[in-house]
Amino acid sequence: MSVAVETTSPIEARLNGHTVPLALLIGGEWVTTPSSIPVVNPADGSVLAHVADGSPEQALEALAAASEAAASWRAWAPRKRADLFHRAYALLQERADAFADIMVLESGKPRAEAEGEFALSSGFFLWYSEQVAHLHGTYQEGSPGGYRVIETHQPVGPSLLITPWNFPMLMSARKAGAALAAGCTVVMKSARETPLTAALFAEVLHDAGFPAGVVNLIHTSDSGAVSSAVMADDRLRKVSFTGSTGVGTTLLTQAAKNIVNASMELGGDGPFIVLDDADVDLAVDQAILCKFRNAGQACVAANRIILHSAIAEEFTAKFVEKARALKVGDGFDPTVSVGPVISEKQRDRVVRLVDSFQKAGAQLRLGGQVVEGPGFFYEPTVLTFPTHDHEFCNEELFAPVAALYTVDSIAEAVAFANDTYYGLSAYLFTSDLSRAVTIAENLEFGMVGVNRGIMADPAAPFGGIKASGLGREGGHDGIYEFLERKYIALTVSELGDL
């Protein structure tokens, strides 16, 4: 597809007829910088635009703006804040096409997936808007009498929100929606690869009327320096990060100095278990969706497809057939199912990964090649593994590469599924309800999908255990992650003393 690009100023550009901010948002003003960051279209390698390259000093200016606005924002009446959320939600709907187009351009995902991400993201934002006026505390009599135990909640304070490139709209809306609903001000740091979607989202909040300093946005080519500067400042009271476990570990170390409240949504190694009594056709369809959505670049993707030996041959044949039918290409082509990986560096990593698997004895059933031509495309690939005792068996693939393993029993399936540092999402396919509940309870993961490969829901708590993170996003839990409990002990008189 030919992309119409017109840079009108350092403040904004026109992409496919949509005006997109290029500057930083600090204290309610769009701010330019001397240097800029190229935004690359992974479908053809072309440069879409250049966004402002924020420095650590500008990140601290954004934190200062968030800190200055914190007291007034937390004092807004819940209904007034909810009304503002609804105005922003209405603007999101008006600009739905812009969000979908920009996500396709900068992340490469198919247009249908971009539309789905926008719908889910705006659904999260709507959920938060409906919860703003329904955050409750408790009231009860003190154990020995003579006073009352009152529990209330207060915003934790200025928050740093660090979003990834693979779901730029969803992560922006899910994090910022929760923080703002709780009454926190925010500094959003976009992913270098996908800053334009984050900019569109910040612009919606700005245009809806969120007060200056409540929402701030930083793009940067030096994420480490910017994050370190903000994390070291004692005005910061919360960090919410989605990304790799390695970076999350660094942020947690930095958070320790000032005892900064931290939420971490980190790596995944999702086991996708198909038992002997499963509906194989359903499992195949859901595995294709769970594995190849966003070219496999999802922390909740099916990372290890674990098949009971009784159905392994049937599942593998049908899975390979379905994967072979997936069309790779530019996301604006409505017949395309799999877009490019995010960058040339990521594609080179996939090449090395598949090569190392084959050298270790994995059998290539499909794909395994770079797609020639412009862009960073890699064929949907299926590998079957003779054993599951290699160290790489719990490496996060983050690629359009499916790894299939065979086991001979339920006990072996559960043991292999749990044999990982990670604990984000797991999937289980069986027709036996009792078996499903028992296995789900014994899988060491924060989320388990039973007979389904997609679980994200605005009303549900999203998050993992072990090396997959801390805290939850979504549902009531998502807002309470940005609230601190406060206990008030109130002395009361006896009725006869009044």
C-alpha cells in the first residue's frame, strides 16, 4: 500500500490523512526537541515520521508537571472525573480509524487486528470511566469497642507508565485509564518503535480537557537514561511497566531506593495444553489465533504447545494445514493474516532462534524462512520437538514460530507446563469440566484459559506470577493498583454520654 506522508511541522505530521502529534506533551504543552527519532514502517522499512527525542531533563520536567498537578487532580469529585472520562471515550470513538491506521503503519499488524486492539482498548477505558464513581472503602466497629475502623483509599501519586511496542494502544489505555481513574497524574513513556499511537492517545486526553500536567508524554531514544532519571526522583510514587523480565528487574532495583510502588507485567512462556479428550478442531483454531496473532509478538502467546500423544498426530497435521493457509503481507491488505515482525533486528533474532532449534533436533514442519522483499517478514513456522528437556524449552519465542511437544500423560503435561521461570498465562483444552478445574488450579500461572486462546477482558485482572511480574491490570484490581489504603481510627462516644 502507498502511504501518504506529509510532515507539516515539528509538532505534527499527516499520515494517510490523519494528523498525528510528533512532539512531547509536558504540562499541557506540545514541546519540540533539537533531535528526533525516526518511526519505521516494518512492512517496507520506510520512515513514516520523526518524533521528538526527549531527554532525561525533559522527563523530569514532565514529572514536575505531574507533581504540581497531583493535588488538584486528586481533589476532583468522582462524578466530575467520570464525566471527563466519558468525553475522552467519545473522542476515541470519533478517531477510531486514525488509531487503527497508525497501528498498522508503525507496528505492522493486520488492519483487522488493529481494529480489534482499538475496540478492546477503548473498552478498558470505558470500564474505568464507569468505575471512577464506584471506588469504595469500609466502615466497621473496632474490635474492643469505643471507636470505628474506617478504611478509605487515596491516589498513590505521580506515576510513570512505560508501555511496549507490541500493543501500543491497549497498554496506553489500560495503564493510563486505571491511573487517571484512581486520581493519579501520569508521565507516559512510549515505546521507541510505536510512539505515534501513544501520541494519538495522549492527544485525545488533552483535547478532552484533562488539566495541564495530569497527562504527560515522553518519547526517547535513550529509555534507560530517561527511566533512571525519573525513577531516582522522590516525587515519583508509582511505576507501571510492561516489557521484558530483564528490564523489569532493573526497574524494581531502581524502585527500591525510594520505595516506589511497582506494577510489572513481564515475560511469558504460555503452555498450550491439548489433552486426549479435547475438541481437536477447536484447539487447532484457538492455537492458530493464540500463536500467530501479532506475528507471535505477544507475552500471552502460545509459547509451548503441549499435546497428549493420543491426539498429537491429528492436531499437528491440522495445525500445519491451518498455518500454511495464513497469508503474510502488508497489514492493509484485508486478506493478510500475519504482518511483519517489528524490526530487522527482531527478524534476525528469529532466524537465529529457528536455526538453533533445528540444530538441537527440532523437525521443521512448515516455514522457517525469511520472506524476501522489503519489510521484516518471516514465514509462519511450525517445529516439532522430540523431547522437552532442553534449556530453550522455556525461552519466550515472541515470533511467528510454533513449538510443538508431545507428552504421554496429564501429569507429564502439567509438570512440563510448570517447569518455567515464568507464570503469566496458560491454556488448557479438555471436555471434562472436573479435570479442567483441577488442572487449572494446579497450573502455576496468573491466568488460565480453558478451551479458549484469548482472555483479555476489561473486567478481569490481567497479570502473572514468578518472573512474569507483580500486580494486576484490568478490572477493579487495575484501579486499586494506583490507590493506597488508609486506615482511620475514629473514637466515638457511648449513646449515654451524648
